[in-house]
Amino acid sequence: MRVGILIGLGCLAGALAAVPALAVVAGREGGPLAGSTLMVLNARGGVCTGIVLSPRSVLTAAHCAAGGTELRIHWKEGGGEPVLLAPSAVALHPEFRSDAVAARQRSIDLALLRLAQPLPGRFAPATLLEGAPPRAGTAIDLAGYGVSREGEARSTGIYRSATLAVVEPYGPGRILLWAADAKGAGKRSGPGACQGDSGGPMASGDGVVAVTSWSTGPSGRSCGLLSQGVLVAPQRGWIDGTLSRWSDRAVWGPSR
């Protein structure tokens, strides 16, 4: 039995606790785009990952920002002091459906956050990749600030990553990207996204191919088999249009 979840459901207390922590299940500490990511917290205790597109704009998963809950962008300064910054505007993709999983409907699970003040200079804008999506077998690095052990909220809060392989369970994706541990092929447990990794990058090299949104797990669990993300290239019109209204822009580059 495979169980799927929207994976922006970490715990705020765990995110801020000073304890040894991992993130992507069975992942490694650090990874591509570490300097272009931060955490997105909500008032219900949810934790997600966000991708920096500019000093004033962050891309994340829509289910992390939906429902009108109060949000905070979170990072830690050099001395370990937490910073919490409220967004001044939130834009959900118009094709996002909060009940898509249960209703088996298509949903574009993306959101853009506009910040009231610019991020510190140490945050570098991520490059979003244009072009055709990677095909089955292509290596993809998935990263985020989520739990390292499913259901253990205190393991949230350190950026970790895992190298997965693109899979095509329903053929080549035009909206979604699926990835799994190359050895397990989505049929045996291995590294992958889990609670708190939603909104994080699925990257090829140093460029973002997709934004993590969902995962499946074996035997009643929710993590460890397949990880799913929304491809960014097909959504360039919405991303660029929204940022343009904010007098901002994203960095795009060719697919690897």
C-alpha cells in the first residue's frame, strides 16, 4: 500500500529547536542551492521550504501558503539568531486545488511570496530551468528543511539533500516530475522528500527543474518511495507575470 501526502506539514517547535537534525529522509547534509533556500512557516505550526528568486521574492508550494494562515519567512543569522519576516503579498497559482489529492484532480501546487524588505545579500537567486523536462533515469537532487525521520518533528530544520532518479510511472510528465531512489525505483524504501520539504528544489546541477509538493511511502507511511514536484518551465508565464506585477523578475537558464 502506498500513502501519499502533501509534505509541507512539519512542526514549528521542531524547526526552531537546537537539536541534531537532518531533513530529506535518508539524505545528506547540505546540497545544491543551499544559499538560495530558506524556511516558510505558518501559524498552524507548518514548516515548508522556499526557493529565493530575488531579494524580494520566494517560490514555494501553494499548499504551504493556502487557507489564509499567517506566514513567516525564516532563516538564522550567523550567530544562530532566528529571523522571522512576514510576506507583504502571497500569490497562489490559479490552478491550485487544495483538495486535488483526494479528488484526483490536477493541481499546480505553486505559490509566490513577496517580501516587505529585501533578504540579506548572502541569499543568491536560484536559476529556474527552461526547456523540456528530464526523462526517466536522469539524476535529480531533491533538497529541503524537512524531517529526516518521518513523524519526528524535532528532526526538522537543517538543509539536506538526496540524489534521486527521474521515473515516469504514467509516462513523461508535462506538469509534474516524479523521482525516486535509483536502487528502489519507487518500489522499495529509500531517500526522498518528507514533511517540511514542500516548496524545496528538485534540481539539475545548480538549476531548479521542479518544486517539491508530494510524496508516497510504503505500508501506511508517507515518505520513502516516490517524490513529486511541479515542473517550473511550463509555469513560466505565471511566474514571470506575477513577478512583473511586483516589478521583479526571476533568473531563467537553459535545461542541462
